[in-house]
Amino acid sequence: MSKFVGSRLRSFGYAFRGWWYVLRTQRNAWLHVVIALFVFGLSIWLGLKPLEWAVIVLTTAIVFAAEFLNTAIEAVVDLASPHKHPLAKVGKDVGAGAVLISALAAVVIGALVLGPPLWLRLRPMLGLR
């Protein structure tokens, strides 16, 4: 049993090292962090319902997962093809495209989930009925 627990703890350690690597080396990951913190703060201020929170959290997780997988793809491509190769470029470009798709979808989902309650909050502040 202690061997099992120890191996699980090591697995978490590897995962956190990967997480730290991405945050330490990928500038776009920090952009995602800043945007996510802003969205979470806005969600708290708007008093989102649990299902709305679930959508926001899941969307955020998908963007981060795409960023992390893209970083992994780039590292593996660099290892396998240290010299410039057209297929290496394709692999990296497709990984970056996946991040772009998830980020654009997150913007649309954010507008759909946060837009209506934000408008309701801002209307009185703007003097609109």
C-alpha cells in the first residue's frame, strides 16, 4: 500500500513539474493565467450559478490543456527533429492552432455566459433602462 501511495505522490510531483515548466517557459501561458484570473474575478462579482461556473471552469481547463499539450508537442518535435524540417513545422503549427481554437471558443463561451449578467449589472451604471 505504501508503494502505491508513494508512486501516486511521485506522479503528482511530475505533473506539477510539468505545470511549472509551462508557466516558466511559455509567455502565452501567463497571458492565459491573467485572463483566467480576470474571468474568475468577474464571475464572482456577477454571482454566477453553479452550472455557469462549471462552464467557465471547464472552458478554462480546456485552454490550459491545449497550451500544455502544445508545449509537449513542441518539446517532442524539437527532440525528434533538431534541424528544421517541414513536418516539424506542421506539427508545431497544428499544436498552436489547437490552442488558438480553444482560446477563440473560450472568448465566445465567455461572452455567452458572462455577457448577459454583465450587461444587467452595467446598464444601471451607464444610466440605461
